[in-house]
Amino acid sequence: MEKKLPSRKRLLMTWLTLMTLTLFSMWSAQLGDESRSLSLPLWSIALVLLSAGFKVRQILMVYLNLRVSSPGWRGGFLCLLAATLLLVWLAYWWVIKG
């Protein structure tokens, strides 16, 4: 069974998307000096986590080439990703509310 590697165009487009989302995450996280003592609102942390989740998914599917692996591997990694994002969201929510 021959496994197809991602094309150069797919790799470059994924890299560009990841860099754009990284800049978006930095902007939405308000990384300026004046906002260091402020906590992020829940909508902002949701955007950052969604962006991070999409980036991890792209890395898994394109760079680790899980898009051509068995459904078990894909599903397992995506479930771990969802559980990690949920854990981070709940921890942040608990700190903000508690």
C-alpha cells in the first residue's frame, strides 16, 4: 500500500495558515505591556483555543500525515486534542469564576 506524501504547495499553504493563526492568537491574547495584569475574557480565550486546536489539527493531518493513516489513529489523536482543549478551557473558566 503506497502512502501519499503531502505536496510542496500543501505544506507551504499549511505553514502560511499556521503563521497567520499564530499572529491572530498573539493579537487576540493582548500581549502588550499594558494588559499583562488583565485576564482574558472568555470569548478571547475561546478564540485562542479554537485557533490552537485548528493549528494542532493541521500539524497532525499535514506534517505528520495522519490524513492517510487509519481512522483509529486519526480519531485517537483528535480525541486527545479535544480533551486537551476542553481541559484548558475548564481550567481557565474555573480560575476566572472561582
